[in-house]
Amino acid sequence: MNLFAELRLSLRQLRQSPAFALTTLLILAVGIGATTAIFTLVYDVLLKPLPYPDSGRLVVIEERVAEWQDQYPTLPVSANHFEFWRRNAHSIESMAAMDVANWLLGTGNQPMQVPVLRSTAGLFPTLKAAPALGRIFTEADDQPGRERVIVLLDSLWRHQFNADPHVVGRTVQLNGYTYQVIGVMPASFHLPMLPDAFSGLRASRDAVPEAIVPMAFGKETLAESMGEFNYLSLARLKMGVSVAQMHGEIDALEHRISASLPADSSAVLSSSVMPFQTLLVGDNRKPMLILLCAVAGLLLVGCANIANLMLARAIGRRRELAIAAALGASRRSLLVTALREIVPLAVGGCLFGLLLASWMIPFLQHYLPPALDFRGPLHLDWVGAGCAVAAALLAMLLAGAIPAWIGMRQSPQQMLRSESRSTSESRSSKRMRAALVAAEVAVSVALVLVAGLLTASLVRLMHVDRGFQSNRVFAAKIRLPRNGYPTLATRTAFYRQLLARARQLPGVEAAGIVSGVPLEEDDWGDMVRLPGDTRPFTQLPTQHFRWISPGYAETMRLPLSAGRMLSESDEGKNVALVSERTARTFWPGQSAIGRQFHRGDDPELYTVIGVLRNAHTVTLSKPDPMLVYMPYWYRANTSGGLIVRTALPSSALAASLRHIVTEMDGSSVVAEVRPLSGIAVDSAGAARFEMDLLIVFAIAASLLAALGIYGVVSYSVAQREREIGLRVAVGAQMRDIVALILQQSMRPVLMGTLAGVAIAFACGRLLTSLLYNTSPYSLPVTLVAITASLVLGVVACGVPAWRAVAVDPVRVLREQ
């Protein structure tokens, strides 16, 4: 029989069993589609080369300061050190220093906030990028005092300049200064969101750069022996140079820098070098691999389910195979006959899976944590299609080959001597079906347990004692043009007036200004020196600093542990607030009130007037580090966070604040107004994304496992109809029949449940880093997973068992 004849026969058989065909097709399509979509995401994030020519030679250089290793294992680079590397490193083809910040772009009457990448001219040769229009800037453009120029990325060019082909040569207002557009990058050029450590910005799609401007290091900056560690350093290795060789050379240069440092800033410097893609992926490699394993488990559960269905159909057709074997059919012919149904189903499942994956990938990317969304729009490509084909082949082998192999092992003579109605299922077939059920249950229990652990972890994270109250608190990001507010006095005056007018809004209970929105921005670190401490500043303890206005702590309801809050009467005085952790570190066993300190090398002394309770305002998963709160008249930047406690809805508050800011200065903007509770939820966005997907996979796997159990038990009950009828005829009670069936049917469920728990526990060490205040061997979560599995098993076994007791013994005995 040729291939087309076999195909026509298989399609005819499937038309005769539409429920079986549709169920199998749906299971395969969902399993293959979900696996393909998740694999595409994982491949694009972890394995696919970055969208730059020869991207394997792109590396990121960070610095290590031995004296700061406990708090800062690695640091961005200092401008001075970067220039030293650029001049002396022979293993580097090109390199660039950069950072990103939100600037104000003048667009008509209302400016807009735009993430702008400031970079040295080495960025373009390092990424081997050429403009679509105009030119890129060169070293001559990134010198102090040169004309300000800007290169637009394609998205900004299209959205704000209507894709004007004559935009080159136009001038735009950026941060209050005039910039000339010199070039536009092509649509294929995509910049990733820079990590928080370098940009001071939390994971947000709004932080992806949309324009590039030259960054010039002034003479004063380059004259600093250590300077501030503020810049991401991206380099391209020379051809044939390994990362290890380049790392050794940079370390040698760091040792030369260390030897040249003055005594008051001596430090032991070294470097850290890693591939650019490794830095972008960060700590998300393990969660992505866990998701891939989870969706593969879902596909395996589906395959086991289909294998059980195919096995039941193969048993029903074993006389057909026995007759064919008795007539001389070869094993190959028997195998083709056994597989002919699964092949068209696998092909159909692959095609529908590809359609499902092509829809799922953009949907999943929308919810992908922004830190991992560094490629631009994702689409199903040949790698994803290859994954779908591989999944379909796997499904065909697992779901079709096993029943075919069992069917081929049957003795034709034995089958021909048996009557189809009375022939019982072979022992090997029963064992195989039980093993498939146990495997389904094991995978589903493992997924339920892992999803339960992540859920418990997220619940505890969201209900951690934050140390502040976020209910009815809103955060507004304020952006001032740098050119319009060049001095501290002008910025302080603006914030003072803004606070006064915001507090007068109806329904506003309190308001305050802070340097960065809690749980989103935190990028000011410095040293604290106590009077009389003569150590080099690199040996001083580092602190997180924030500038705040009077009313900030009261608005956040950060409890006061000792002393008093900052007040307007303190303006002009060198006063500060500190956290409890800071107070205990510097003045253990003593009151911190009235104590004094220097900020870094600042000769001014600051007096502690209050101690605030420790809180979770940097990240929910960890208590805040040592914090020092400086008054905003000491250091107010052009960007800050306005914190408002009010009963007003977010939209009304945003409209009122934007109206106030526009009246005060039309070139300033309120970039965003959000509830602080929402910011707290978004700060756990990556964990929520992983948890949501795992919950979906776990539920799907559990339902498939329950369906598989139901199918196996139903088939078993049908096979044992004569036995059950005889038992009823001789007086067996209903509960005895149900108990007998449950006892035998629940064995593979129990074995699979225990195996699933063992699998999850074996992976416990991998899960530890993903869990917050939750043990990977949590007894309550384990009991919930076991209970859910047993309940589903009892229900799936109980329905056919209950139907079994309705067997009419007279009809059964008459038919035998």
C-alpha cells in the first residue's frame, strides 16, 4: 500500500472518530504552540546573537574596588579610567562610554520626555552602525564647547518628526538647549534598555533610548584621580582576541591606575569583563530556562495523554494487526499501520501550533519584563518553526510509537483465538498505560508545586512590611529643562512653589519632593566621614543618599524613630535625617541625634536631627541599605519625584498637577503620575510574569492529567464490565465496587504524585534564588499540591467508577 493510500485510510478513520481527532489535534496544537512561543522567547533572549554585526566581540567592562566589594561587587566606570583604557588598551578595536537619562524634547507648546543616550563617539564603530540619513557624530563632536548635535533613532523620527526625509539640518530644543539634527538611524538599529546600575532608571520600556547625543568629558572630570563611577563602558574586541586576554590587559591597566592614586584616595582596582548579552540578560537566565522546562513538561503531558488514547485505539484494533501479521505483513508494514493515524494529527498539530505561536509571541512580548525586551518586535522565525517541527516529531514518536510497539509485540495466534468482547487487555499494556498516567501526574504535580512556591513567594513579597503606607499615595515624575534651571537656587525655588500649590489642591492631605520615586529610582551613592576620621575616602562606608523636602516623610508615613522631621524653618541649615540602620552603624548604642558627619570630601558638617525607621523603598525584596536624607536646598536636580497623599483619582490629580506646572513654566513637564501601590506591584513584574505563565502551564497540565486518568479508568471499566457484572450479581455492594476501582486506579496517581514532589524537591536549589522568604521545600505548598493532585485523581477515577456500579448484571451475563 503506497503512502497516499495510507493517508486516505487514516483520514477516513479519523473522520469516523471526530471527538478523538479534535481532542488530539487541540492537545497537540496547544502543546506545540506554547512550546514554540516560549522557546522563541528564550532563544531570542539567551542564545540568539544581538542585532549588531559580529556581536560576539561586544563586551562590557566594569570596575571593582576591593574596599567596596561588600556593598558594590562591581561598579560602572570612571571617566578618567575609561580614557586611560582607551589610550592604552591594545586588545580593543573600539570602545564607548555612555549613560542614559530622560530629557525634555520641545515639541510645539508642550515638551515631552525622551530617553536620551549620551555617548562618546566610539559608540557607532563599536556597534558597527551607520545612519539611514545624514551622518553620525565623531570625536570632533564630543569635545567640550562644540555645537550641540543629535542623532535620532527611527522610532522618534517617525513619531515626532513624521518621518521627514529633510529632518537633517533642523534644530530641536532638548533640555532647554538647541541641538542640530545630523542623522537618523535605520529601523533595524535598536538600542537596549541599559541596566539600572548604569542609568539610575528602573526597568521600563520608557527607558529605551530614542536619541543619541555626544558626551564630552571636561578637563576637571578627567583630572579626578578616581572620579564618579557613572558610565557604562562598551567595547569591541579585536579579531582573534579572547575575553580572557582582554580582561588580563584591563586588569594590568587598573593596577597601574591604583599605583598612581594619591594617598588620600588609594584603592585596589580591578576589572570585570563580560559579553554584552550576558549583562543584558542579568539574573533572568534561570527563570527563562525554568519556563522552557515547564512548557516542555506541558507538551510531555499532552503526548502521554495522546499516547494513552492511541493505546486504547490500538488495543481495540489488535485483531486487525494480528490478522495482517498472520497473512505475512512485515514489521515495517505493521508499524506504518499503527502510526498512520498519528502522522496527519501531528502535521495538523504542528500547523495549528505555528499559527498559535505566531499569535502568542507578540502577546507574550507585551508582558515580557522590560529588562529582557532588548531586541525590538519579536516574530516567529525559522528557529521557532524548527522548534515546532521538532515538537511535532517528538509528539509523533511518544504518542504513536509506544502504542505501535506494544501492538506489534502481541502474538497473532493468541489474538486470533480470542473473542474481541472477552479478550482482556495484556499485562504489558496495562503497565504502560499506568506508567503514562504516573508520568502525567508527576509532571503536573511538579509544575503545580513550583507555581505554588512562586505564588507564595510573590504573595509574601507584596505583603512585606514596607515601612511606609502606599494607600492613596501618588508619585509624579517632574522634569525641568537643564538650561532653564542652571543653579541650585532656581531649582529649589521651583520645587518650593510647586509644593505650595500642590498642597492647596482640594483633597490633598500632604505632599513632598524626593530625588527619585521610591521603588523606581535610586542612583545617588556617596561616602560618610565622621569628624576625626582620616582614612582615605575609598575606605569610608558608602551610603545611599536622597534629597527630600519637608513633608516627604510625613506623606510617605515613614515613622520617626528619634528626633524630629525636617521643617521649612531648617532651610539654609546643614541638617539631615538618617535611617535606623545608618544610626546603628555609625553610633552603635548611642543616640544619633545631634551627631555630625561629612558627605565624602565635603568640608561642611551636617547635623542629624531625626532618625527614620528602616523601610523597603529601594526594592521590596530587601531592606533598604544605609540611607541619608539631605534637604533639597542642599542638592536639588532637574528631575525629582513629587509624592502626594490624596483621595483624588489619579486622572484628576495628574490633570491638576500638569496645569500647575504648565502655569509655572511651560517648558517643564509632569512626565508620569502613578499610584505608589501600582509602582510596588510593577517592581515585582518579572516574578509575576514567571508566576503567571507557570500557573497557566500547571493548570493546563493538571487538567490534561485528569483527562488522561479519566480516559484510562473509563477504558479499564469498559474492559472489566463482565467482571463487575458478575460481582454485582453475586451481591457486591455499590461502595465495594467503587472502592475496588478507586484502589486500583489511584495507584499510578499516588506514584506520580510522589514522583512529582521528588522532582520539585530535586530542583529546590535552583528555585532558592527566585523565592522570597519561602523555602523550596515548603510543607504547606507541598500539601496543597498533593491535595490538588489527589482530588483531581479521585474525581477523574470516581466518575467512571460511579458509572460502573450502574452496570446491569442480567444484560452482562446474557451477552457472555
